[in-house]
Amino acid sequence: MRSSLALRDVDTETGSPGKLSVDRAPQGPLAKVEVFDNQIEAALKTLKKQMLKAGLFQEMKRRVAYEKPSVKRKQAAARKKRRKAMRRMEGDRE
């Protein structure tokens, strides 16, 4: 027996699943896993790996609550500062 699990596209403007805006064409599933011989656990594990790799968990976490623009800017600056420091550290090692 063969079936599939898929994570459907989410509208980026409203965040609602399955409802796409008029100006955007549907892109289909973001992650898709084939299920063989009713091995649901293995399929879920594979789907979770694909979602982690695609950054979907971070996106869901980000959409849980509203972030003020000032908080977004501060976080972006902190990320930039960390990346710059890491690059500096890697440059010193060589």
C-alpha cells in the first residue's frame, strides 16, 4: 500500500492554510513524503527533517505572535553582528 503526506502551501499575507491570494498562483506542497507499507512513524520522521531543512518550523514559530518592527530590526542587527563575529573568528583561525 502506498500513500503520501504533504504539507500544503500557506498564504504568506494572511497566514491561513489553503487560502491563496488572487495575484499568486498555487505552488503545491512545500514538503512531500511517500508512505510505504503503513510506516507512518518513518514517514513523519522524514517529513519533520524536510520541514526543518526548509525552515518551516522557524516560520511557524515566527507567526505565532506579532512582532513589532522595532523588535524585528533589533533581532536582524543582532543576527548580523553574530555572523560578522563568526566570520572574524574563522578568519583568525586561518
